[in-house]
Amino acid sequence: RSFSTSAALPYRRDGYRTVFLTAGSVQWRDLDDALRRQGFDQVLGSSAIRERFPEATGGTWGLDDEWMFRTGAELLREADARGEKVMLVMLSITNHPPYHVPDHYTPAPLDVTQLGDSLAVSPEFGTSILETYQYANDAMGGFLDRLESDGLLGHTLFAATGDHNSRSIIQYPDAHDLFDQFGVPILVWLPPRYRQQATAQREDWTSHRDIFPTLWAHSLSKAEVPWVGRDLYAPVEKPMALSFNRQDGGAGLLVSKQGAATNLAQPTFYDWQEGRGLAATETPSDALREQARQARARLALEDWRIRRQALGEAGDGG
């Protein structure tokens, strides 16, 4: 089924060509069929990349990330030459086990001993993990360099993130660092004329749910968009990071300046301690209790919306 929460549909409705590009196979988990149902006009994978770059190198899961990013840059340059609007989503695959960087790539020096007792694997294995992470980021940087040299960054919005941290390299024995256990970077670029006078709210707690609302707000002036998250360039009162992640025996996790809560149906609350750590508390502030109530209601509404549409009862309603 198609869902009203699709990130691609607002762009398609506004005349964009919507493209999904991955360095892996489009047959993985039936990506090709599934993503076309969610508003993507094209779903391209390793075979499409090899048509452009027969010399592309790869490994267990597909091609090395640099070839995906080179293909993505070419797709955007070609579309720009045609005067065509494009929304491009890319899924990289190099930073996954078995960890291996291309033979032609020379990693910059890394010292995993700096992680001390937090290192959960051998120094050799930890180094291989960080080398693939470094390589993937270097390949992404090359993509941005190409867009800049092609004169595209002045009218291209860009966002990058990960779906989880490097969870095998560091051990998390308790909940004092929930924000690191589940935290990932979010990198956003809005050209000056698109962000205008808006300022990035860099100190706010934020979530994946806020990425596309930010892009929609600054690239789609009149399009109908799903109710999902917030514009990260607009100030809000008491921002929070909110996730469906399971922790403490239940679904839902929030982190904010007020503290944190897990298992939102029957919350365990956490207060901030000196030194940026969290500790469980039986006496959370009223503000944190209210945030947990709002977060629980929001997750329940989103769960209901997806389940209802999965059963075919809601049509294309937002």
C-alpha cells in the first residue's frame, strides 16, 4: 500500500522527479516495488551504477559508496541541465560488516585506543569499523565537492544522517548515555536564499522525523505535506528528540533539556546529572512528565495512522 506519510509524495505532487539510489541491490527487501508504491519514480541500484561506471569496485553488500555518490552527482547535473527538479534519496552500504574499504583508499590515521574502556572490540576490529565510516564520509564529501564545482549547491538542499550508530564498537552498560546509544549525526545544508533569515536551531534535541519537514518548509512553499515533525530552522518551545526505539521493555524514547524517558507506555524517567549524564529518577519534573505524555500520544497517533492505512481504511488522507 501507499502511505500518506511518504516523504517523496509532496515532491512528486510539486513536479519533482523522485529518485531513490543505492549502492546495493534494489531487490534487497523488495526495495524496488516498495519504494515505487511510496512515491518514487525511479529506484536505481548497483546495476544502474555499473552501467555508468563499469570499473566500479564493491564488496559483500554492493558497490563502494564513492560510485553511488558519483552517480548521484551526475544525475543532479544532468537534471539541472534539463531544467528539471529532482528529489534524490541515497542509501550507502559500505559502512556495514564485513568492514572493508576499497584497496585504492588510504585511510587517514586513526587511534581507537582513545576510546579507552568504552571500546567493546579488539583495536584491529575497531579500526576497521572506523575506517569504513571515514571512507563513507569522505565519499559523501566528494559528492558535495562535485555539486559545488558544478555550481549546484546554490539551489540544492542537502541532508545526511544514519539509521543507527556504530553499535558494535562501543559498549553501553546502562542508560546514563541514552543520547549516544541511539544518537546519530544530522547534517543539513540550506542555500542562503532558501533559508533566508532563518537560523538553524543547533542546540535543540531533534529526531529523524524532523529532517523532511525541514526540507519541505524551505523548498515546497505551497505543497501539502504530512504532519510528522518540525522545521529545524524555526524555534520551538521545549524541543525533544522522539523515537520508536525499544528500550527498558517498551517502545518509545524521548530526550530533551528536561531529561529523558523510556518505555513511554509506563515511563522510566531520567534526570540530567553533572557531566552530561542521565540517571533514573522517581521524581521527574512536571515538564518532563508532560513531555512524556505528549510523546506517548504522538507515537500512538502515528502508530494508528500507519495501521489504519495498512488496512486500507484511510485512502490518501494526511
